[in-house]
Amino acid sequence: MALSNRCARSGAAATGLTKALTAPAATVTRTAAQRRSIQDVAITRTGKPIIRVQGGRSSLGGHNATVFGATGFLGRYIVNRLARSGCTVVCPYREEMGKRHLKVTGDLGRVVFMEYDLRNTQSIEESVRHSDIVYNLVGRDYPTKNFNLEDVHVEGAERIAEACAKYDVDRFVHVSSFNANKDSSSEFFRTKARGEEVVRDIFPETTIVRPAPMFGFEDRLLNRLASMTHMLTSNWMQERYWPVHSIDVAAALEQMCYDDTTAGQTYELFGPRNLSTSELAEIVDKEIIKHRRHINIPKSVMKPVSELMNRILWWPVGSADEVEREFLDQVIDKKAKTFKDLGMEPDDVTKWTFQYLQGYRSSAFYDLPPASAREKREERKYLHVIDDQ
């Protein structure tokens, strides 16, 4: 009887030991099943298979993308979004020091750098030959001694589009500009419009993107109004536009990488609020708790002076065409698609002014809350009486 009890206890103990040993293994198996990455083979527009994965900085698979203009303002945001989702991003560059901030945007081997020249067709072809999607973000606000606006916006875009057509790249996204118009009084807008026509003739499935004036950490919109150097204007700062967040534009460009229905479409990407430069300057002044003075100079004087300074000085000081653009309000092409067609809602500029402009405050006001919060706090001091009470 005692022996049978011991055997029973031994059997129970053995059973408990077996459960204790097998339970962690089952848990590990279930955990591994839960953590298994979801991946699938997708067939692109041209019939090329691509392994699409869940994404993530160290994921293996996904698209090979080339981003011309990656070292610019918008370029760093789209490179960051693509590289951190596991895509291999080729970044053509001109200056060695201009690309170093992009090295950390993706995991090791995910961001590939290739030196190129916009006039060297072979270097352009080497940058796109292994890619599934190519982004052209190359642009110039003012002419230089090496490149005028025609060289960059038309001839450069033409070479990139020809390289994409030669190697049968699946997708080509060409970033143009708002107000792109062949009949515009601004050379910048005229060359942007001609660039759109050229790339569409060569690569009919080109996706054209026209972003409004963008704001962000390194922008030339909020930072320019907040700095002490922006003093001269010609149109009393009355030009109107819909400022758009650079991160929203980058998110839209990333979505176009995965959505083949955007091929051959034209998108106007603009923010939810229409502002003049003067109204935006007031918002900036409230945020930095300073008053920036702006001096208006007639257009007949400002244009030749800006043209001369642009030729003599070697740092960006404006140009005659930038003065001309101050007299042109943003016009939205109603036939083009917008953020809404991508299922996105762009952010208002006032939501981000505190984050981007806090560094312009003096030490006495640096820790104060955002301007919107201060205005709401000020309103609570007063008793609001409704007429029907």
C-alpha cells in the first residue's frame, strides 16, 4: 500500500515535472508564432516580384528606392520614412559632407550613397538601375553660376526620366511645385511646368506632386520669418498660400511607393489654412514673443538689386525671381488629387509653431507655454455673457 502511494506520488510528481518542462516550450512556440513576421510576394505594375514585409528598421525585404535630392529639406524626411520601414534607399549626392545626416536614418546597409552629377547621364543611370521606385526632389530656388533654373528643373528632370525609362523602373515620382504654369511671370514656375511636361512625355506613368510652401525644422518659411535677416519685402507680405507640413508631404510620398493606383496622377498637397505672409509673420511673432520688423521696397528697385546681389555674393541672398514670386498667390488645380484622395488629413501650421520656433525665444520667455495655450488662458480671465440670458 505504501509502495503504491509512493508510486502514485512519484507519478504525480513526474506528471507535474513533465508539465513544468513542456509548458515553457509551448509558450515559446506560441510566442514565436505570434512574433512571426508577415510577408508576402507582391507583383509590381511592370510584373516584377517584390517581397513586402511588415516593415521595421531591420526588416529584410521591400522596395529599392532612389531619392534624387535626398540631401535637401524634403529629401531627409522621405529617406527617413522609407529606410526605417525596411526599404533600401539609394541617395545620390554631390557633396560629401551634405549626406552625413542621412547615414543614421536606416539600418546598416539600408541607406546607400552614390556620387552623381546632374549633367552626367551615366551616374544617373547607375543610381536608378536597381530601383523599383525613383523620386526626383531636385530643385533650385535661385540660379547659380553652375546651374540655372532650366538646367535643374527641365534638363535634369529629363535625364532622370530617361534613365527610369531605359531601365523600366516601376514607378517615378516627380516633385514639382505649386503654381507650376508655363505662362507664369516667374521663371521658377515656368521651368517647373516644362519639367512636368518633359517627364510625362518620356515616362507617361509619372506621378507629379505639387507641394505648397512647406514648414519644418530646416524650412525657409517659419525660420526665415523668425530670423533677424528677413527684413526686406516688396509686396507688403500679401501673397497668399496654404502652408503644408513637410512630414505630411513625406508621408504622402511614402504612401505612393506602396499604392500603384497613384501612377500617372497629379497631386496638389497643401495645408488646411490659407494665410498671407503677413498673417503668418504675426503668428511667428506671437510664438517667439518678439516683433520682427519688415521693410517694404518697391518691386522696381528690389528686383535689380536682388539680381545683382545674387550674381556677386556666393551665399543665398534672394534673387529677382523670388521677388516676382511675392506677387503671385497660390492657385489650386481643381483637377488634381489632394491629401484626401490618399486618406490623409494635413496638420495646421499653428499646431507646430511652438516646436519649430521655440529656439528663437529669449531666455526670459523660453519656458512659457505655446501662444495658443497662452491665448486660451487669457480668455478664461474674462466673463463671457450671452445675449439671450
